[in-house]
Amino acid sequence: MRQAEHNPTAARPLTSVCLHQLAHARAGDKGERLNVALFAYDADHYATLLEQVTEERVLALFAHRGASRVRRYPLPNLAGMNFVIDDVLQGGVNGALNLDGHGKTLSFLLLSLEVTI
């Protein structure tokens, strides 16, 4: 029986990680609309982020807050993307009863999303 040979070009096993291990984010808001900019730490991960951090996944992640629509704007020269999320701030800064009506900390919710690398 022949022993398995080491093959350095063989694909490594895939693993799931939280997005915060690959990227950082910054959030802002206006009324009921949240803006989250996401940037890869390493430009080599940008294609993976584009493939996996989709409008549909982001909408599902924010659905519990009432999000109704997500638009993604790729920023390839910056290895980033910008998400605009509608109806997510539960009344906005002046109307929400929650502690973070501004939505500034919601970038951390996006960074909790799991991606496969």
C-alpha cells in the first residue's frame, strides 16, 4: 500500500470565520436608513467578500430590526463595499426607544456574519 504524498497545491479545507477577522466596518445613519461601509484588511480577500457578503445575506441579518431593502455598492479600488439598509433604525434617532437610535454600532452586527475561507 502506498503512503499518501504531500501535495502543496492541494486545496486546503474550508473554514468558517466571522467577518471581523477579514474586514473592518464603519456605520452612519440618516433617518431610517443605515449606511455600512465594509473594507477588507487584505485586498486578496475582496473577491471572497464580494461573493459571500451579498445584499440578500445582509437583509436576512438585519431582518429582525425591520430592514426592508439592502443595496450594495462595490468599491473595488478600496477593497470594500458600501451597504445602504432601509427601515432598520426602528424610528431613527428621534423616534426610536432603543439605546442606539443612531445605528453607529450596527457595523458590529454586520461583522458577526460568517464567511467561508
